[in-house]
Amino acid sequence: MTPNRAPARLSPADYELLADFRYALRKFAAFSEGAAAELDLMPQQHQALLAIKGARKGVPGRRGLYVGEIADRLLIRPHTAAELVGRLARLDLVSREADPEDGRRVEVVLTPKAERLLEDLSASHLEELHAMRPLLTRLLARLGDGSDPA
């Protein structure tokens, strides 16, 4: 992968910005993994539920995602996504429904149990993002204007 705009030489401030940004990402990921674990969910299971709930916007008549779409959203292979969907179905978190437009395809749809879990998880995640907002805003501002850290 080729970076779109890489400076010829990175400054100490560039390394500091990257390190601080990676720290913020890891901090949020650790929070997310812990919150999911408290509800007996693996991080990938939580990510799949969120992908199903959040990726349907603007698609009339769709209630869920296809396995391939879940794979795309989670950056995993389709067979891995199919196994994940199987585990979620055994936990009564998703159901498989025939696509009304193409009966050969199956949509993966959240169950009411998953909707309740996801609502609680998403609320806590939004609270955490709001708490991290000052840090993220500072980091993105440093990136946007190329300034050195204060």
C-alpha cells in the first residue's frame, strides 16, 4: 500500500502524533473488548452485530446483511464470516432469512436479544467516545494543520 501523502522526512512531532493516535485507538479497542466481554461476547461478535445494525442505511427492504457483506465490514474472509454467523445463530443473536428479492441469498438479521445487547453496548461506546473526544479532536487538529504538539 502506498501512502497518499508521505513527507520526505518524518519529524519527531510526526512520530509523536502517530504514537498518540495509536494509543487512542488501542485505548478505545481495550474499552470495547472489555465491554463486550462483560456481556459474554467476543469482540468480533460485537463487531458483527454492529455491522449488521449500522450498515443497512439507505437500502430499502433490507433488514440485515449478507455473509459477504459482513466479511467486508469486518475485514475477514467469507468462510470466516460464515462461521461467525453460525456461532451468533447458536447464541440466538442472529437469524438467517431468505432474501425477498433473491431466494438463493440469505440475509443475516439481528434477533431481539441482539438488539437489546447492542443497544446497551452502543450506549456505553458512545459515552466512551464522548469522553475521548477532546483527545481525538486534538490529535486530528495536529494532523490537519501539521502543527507540533503543544
